[in-house]
Amino acid sequence: MELSETLSEIDHLDTDERECIENCVRAVEVCEWCADECLGDEGMEKCARLCRDVADVASLNARFMARDSNYSTQLAEVCAGVSEECSEECERHDDDHCQLCADVLEDCVESCRNMVA
């Protein structure tokens, strides 16, 4: 079953919340990949650390939203902030994995900010 199909089964989620969860899951996947690619490359330590931070926070945010936690809004704000910082760091690097990561994170930032608004 696709993630979007699974999310459609969760009654309390609206369209924007489903989109945010999907964007957070994509952020987790691309950040884990990007961090792994950065490991061992000189000058990529900050990128790898931020990617790992995003992967952890975005995963937690998706889980909090899925269970309708009272802390979802606060966590979405944190997720947007760390994702934005990571996206800016990834944009500084020419590697394909960093560029793709930055693109995916822009969607995550936007959808998390919509959850805060």
C-alpha cells in the first residue's frame, strides 16, 4: 500500500496534514541518503549533521501528526526551521545528492510552515 493510501485511512487528517506527513517522510529518506553520501567527505560534516537532524525531527513530526498529538504544531515549527537550515547548507554543495535534498526540503519547509500557520 502506498503512503498516500495509508494516510487516507487516518480520519482526523486533512489534505494539508497528509501532504505534510508525505513531505516529512520524503525528507527523512533523502536526508538519510544525503548524510550517508556526505560521510567521509572533507568539509561535509555540517551537511551530514543537519541531514541527520532533519531525518530525526521530520520522522518524529510525521508520527506526532499521525497520532494527532497536542505538540504537533510546535514540532512542525522545529521541523521547518531545521529543514530550512539544512536546505540552505545542501544548496552550497554541487553534489547531486545535496541538490536533490535541498529541493525535497523546500517542500517540507513549506508544508510544515502551513501546519504552524
